[in-house]
Amino acid sequence: MKILLKNCKLIEGLKDIIIEDDKIVDIKPCEWSKTFAMVDSFDQVIDIKNKLVIPGMIDAHVHVRDMEQNNKETWETASLAALTGGVTTIIDMPNTIPATTNLKGLNAKREAAKKAKLNYKFHLGATENNLQELEQILKSYSFDIAGIKIFLAGSSSNEVVADESKLKEIFKLAKKYDKVVLVHTELQSCLDKWQQKIAEKTIQNHDILRNRKCAIEGTKLVLELANKIGNKLYICHVSTREEIELIRKAKQKSTNIFCEITPHHLTLEESVLNSVGNFGKVNPPLRTKDDNNALLEAVIDSTIDCVGSDHAPHTIDEKIEDYSIAPSGFPGLETTLPILITEFIERKIPLSRLVELTSTKPAEIFEFKKRGKIEKEFYADLAVIDAEHAFPIIAAKFNSKAKYSPFDGMIGQAKVKFTFVNGNSKLPFGRGDVRYLPDRGVYYDE
Ligand code: DOR
Ligand code: ZN
């Protein structure tokens, strides 16, 4: 199958992309395809009409659920949500039921993930007692394992690693098998103190109850430990200025420290909770304008390596429960690229930086070979985006089962029109405005 994508607005300028089967085989100046004879030799010719084309997003932080929580999301619905959002590769988190903390749990997940319509890997979950099981997997079956996830606090169906000596052992194991350790750094002992201290349990107090000090303390702890042991460390969803400063310093000493932010910690402040309530309940919590600014500075100076969606679907019925009962997290696969592109355009940050954060760096860190760039011989994982018009975010139209979002109703400056995974064009499925154009044999969202 040979496909010609004409008039693609790449970061480097207007080009034609030639795809053969699952790979990009050539990138040419647009004048090249003007002759009819050339165009005739393709199975499919798609005019991208000068729209933005970037590498599909590689999202290293996704909670697909499925299995015993298939009411929240399945690999099919997560895939469709991802494709709608221009995400072509995901790495699934281990706090599923069953958990991905041993071979049995991993195999159950492997079975569920056969329904995926995109590229994927898994993060294994570390507990205080599963070191041997992790080693058994890493020794013999680790082709689809991206990293080892540790939660220093309870958040959603996850086991906590509280014992520092266990933490060290996990770091050493990760080093031995050259795997990245990902950490949710809020510290449980610290959270417990704040729970005791603050009587009023309301969504408006979420960022006081899950106090910033707890995330800062945990980040400090794992940076110190990684510095001693020398393993690769990836700090998930950094939310505070203080953590940014700690990470910036640590990165001066080591090339093994990586970190991630989410679109919500970058662009939303906690005051939004007055209007969105529990739909904006997430761990770590939304913080302040000053924290948004610190994350933005760190995006610009490249302290941040990746953006992850932290797609964490729960049912709407659960989310409308009282604050103390409602689970934390919300869907993010369909909003991450639109929100980020909008933010980058508004702040005049080059889109080349966005591509590093969403594709190139995650491909490098989590070893997706020949992905994350639009280059000859790379897989044809592409997102075609209209960044010229304003589009509202409408959660009710999500393909995720979780049809709510703290971004609901916001006007974005970007909409994903096509997503290609391994050279196959995939629809932003389920949209009312998607049309089938029989003359071209492709779907196009006009
Ligand atoms: O808000 C969150 N939700 N934070 C996490 O760390 C876990 C996630 C989930 O799995 O729902
Ligand atoms: Zn998460």
C-alpha cells in the first residue's frame, strides 16, 4: 500500500509525505507531486490542504482500566479516544484490577490489550513485596514493558511503597535491567498528617488536604535516592514550582532524571474547581497560577521532558458523589494535544518544542524505535491538525466512556482531523461531522 499525503505543513515547512505500508519512505517538496503521472502510481492520494502534521503523540501516562473495570474504559474505547486526540502510542499504568504487579496480572492485561488499535507498552507496578515477581518478568518477558511505576501514596486502586529500604531495592532492580522508574511522588505519611489537620473536606480544599509539601517531600526523596543509586528516574505529573526547582538542579548533575507534566497542571489553577467540582478532582491536585507559570518556564527551558495526559477515566456516577467518595482523575486523551497546541500558539512557544514533549522525548525514554519523528524510515504515526480555527471542547462527544472534563466548554485552537497509525488512516471515530469521500477512499473530517 502506497499513500501520498500532499501539502502537509510540517514544522520544517510545506512537504509531501510518501508512506509505503507502515513506514514513511520519503519526504519531498510539494512541487514534486504536481505532475499527474507521479500521483497516479499511488494507491491513495490525500490532500492535507496545508494543515499541520506532527508525529502522533506517545503518551507515557494512560490508565486504560478494562478487565474488571471495563465499565470505566476498555482498550477499544481508549484506542478510539486516543486516535481522536492524535495519540498513536500509549503506555498503560499498572493500577488496574487485576494489577500489573505480577506475571498473571500482566498476562491478563496482555490479553485485554489485544483489542488495541494503536501502539502500546505497559508499566509494571512495584509494591513492597513483589520484587521477585518483577525480576521474573524483566528477565524473560520484558519486550512490552516500558518502566516500573511506584506510588508513594494511595490514589486509585494502587498499592503504596512507603518503606524506604524497599524503594532502594526497586531502584536497584530498575538499574540492573535498565528500566525507567516512574514515581507518583505525593508522600502518604505527609498526606495523612494534612488529613488530620484540615477538618473541612471539600473539593476547594483538595490542594490543601493533598498538600503541595507532600509532593515536594516525595520528589526530594526520590531525587536523592536516584542520585545515590544511579537508576533512570521519571517523575510523573510535576505540579509545583518547588519540585521544578529541585528537578532542575538534579538534572545538572545527572542525565538519568526525567520528568513529566500534564496539560491540566500546566493550564488550570485550583480556582477552576469552584465551577467544575469533582470533575477537576485529580492527584496531585491542581495548584496555583504561580505553579502554572513555573511549569511553563520549565517547558520553555527544557527542564520538562514529556507531557502525559494522565488519562484516568472514572464513571460519571462516581464523579458526582460527595468529594470524599468521588475518585480522582479524568479523561485526557482527547484533550491533550488540542489544549497544548492552543497554549503553545497563545504563548508563542515553537511547536517544535511541543513535538519534543509529546513524541520525540517519550520515544527515546521508553524505547519506541523509529517512532516520535517525521523522518524517512520512521513509522507513519501522524496527527493531522487544523490549528487555524477555534473549536469548542465538548466532553459529551468524547469517545472515552468518561464523558466529562474540567476543560469542557473551553475553546481550543486545534482539532485533530486525521490520525495515522503505522500508515493506516484512522478516523476520529464517532464524530457527527466525519464524512466518507468515496472518490478518495478515505475519511476526512471537514
Ligand atoms: O488522579 C489520579 N487518578 N491520580 C492518580 O495517580 C491515579 C489516577 C487513577 O488511576 O485514577
Ligand atoms: Zn496516573
